[in-house]
Amino acid sequence: MNKYKKKIEAFPIVNTVLMVFLAFITLYPIWYTIVLAFNDASDAALGGIYWWPREFSLESFQKVFEEDVIIQAFTISVLRTVIGTVTAILFTAMTAYAWSKKHLIGRNIYLALGTFTMFFNGGLIPGFINLKNLGLLDTFWVYIIPTMFNFFNLIIFTSFFRSIPESLEESAYIDGAHEGIIFTRIILPLSGPVLATISLFHGVWHWNDFFMGVIYVNNRDLEPIQTYLYRIITSGSVNTQMSATPAAVRSNAVNSTSLRLATMIVVTFPIVCVYPFLQKYFVQGMTVGSVKG
């Protein structure tokens, strides 16, 4: 009996130690990046910095916000995230509202087609050719139009809409409302948790994605900030990195490494700030959207 009690008491201790260890190995690289970004670049090159900046400097961040290329890429990322998220939410929600109706003709056919696309797709090359034939390459809309619909999100939306009492819609019908008024004035206002959850999915994905900018866009004016950061990080050599670094930042106080670190923090900060405000809706939206299906 005493041996059993010792095992029970040991579990929270082991669990706490393990969680602290996992939190440390997860958070320390982020902290290390912040420390180096706020340290003078020439001093950071000497090494030996682990916990706090040795020579505090904001010059790397100043150069980031002074560089027109970075500001342009940051603007493209913001526009892409906002427009892409809003259009995807509206388009998917409208489709889900129609699909949630039991009298919709061909519901099972749409279900089979949508489920098939969750597991199989045409691949990268057919997708590239398709976007090229549609005239979307090297345009801003290549970030928006192909991502306006996602079948997995459709299932979550549909499950949530089916959980709303039909009596609300019937009352609106009696008062003379049509489908558009019911959707915009009744369904959407009651769907805050699932709207916040799917918005978080799309917003984080749009903000973090660099792949579409690499594959589908050659125009540097349309390059999002993540693609710009990817291009700098994956440069083949130090000389190539410095050539990719704007001339204004090639100094002792700022080099390509400090610019990369400062840019990483700048591009990560907005999504980190937004996440806590949407987190309270996240679990609720996912639970309601899945259990009621």
C-alpha cells in the first residue's frame, strides 16, 4: 500500500519535471534568437552570449523597418492574411450553410467528391499548370483564390450550423426573411467560436506560408515577408547572403545574421499577439464543430 502511494505521489513530480524540460527546449531557441537580435552584431559575432544581450542595440530592428523591400513584403503579408482569411471564411461558411440543409440535392455526391480531395490531389506540377492557365501566376490573387475553400473546414462549419436550432430559421421564415438575411443576421452572429477557430487556422497559415511565394511568384514586389526571409536564410554562402542583404545594412553594427534574427522576430510578433485573443474560442469551436457532426 505504501509503495502504491509513493508511485502516485511521484507522478506529478515526474510530470512537472518533464513539462519544464520540454518547455525549456521549446522556448530557449526563441529566447536565444531574441537575445542575439537585441545585441550589437559585431559583439554577437564574438560568441559567448546565452541569456542576456551583452551590448544592447536596436539598430537591427531600425534597419528592418527602414528597408523598403522588407516593408513591402510585410505589407503583402498583412494584405494576404486579412483578405485571404476573410474571403476563405465567407466562401466556406456560405458553402457550409447550403450543405447543412437536408433538402440540398446531391449532398452525398458533394460529400464523396470533397472527401476524395482530402486524400488525393493533382500534385504540384498539375497545380502549377492550372494556375498558369488561369493567369494567376505572378499576381497577388494566386495567394487568395486557390485557398478560398477547404473541405475540412467545411465539415467543421457544417457540424456547427447543424447544432443551431432549426426553430430560429423557421421563425425568420415566418417573419418574411430569406436565406441571405437568415445567414448574415442569425447564423453568422451565433457562430463566433467556429468563425474565430477557422479564422485562426487560415490567418496563421497565410502568415507563415512561404511556399506559394517561392513557386508561383517571381515578382519581388509581390513577395510576402516569409518568402523574403526564406530567401535570405537559404542563401548558399555568406557572400550570397550579404548580396541578398540590402546595402544599407552592411555594417559592423548590422550584418546578415542580425538582420535575419530581427526579421524573424518582426514577422513572428504579430501572430503571437493575435493568438491569445482567439485561443479562448479555439477549444470551444473545435469541440462544438466536431462532436455534433
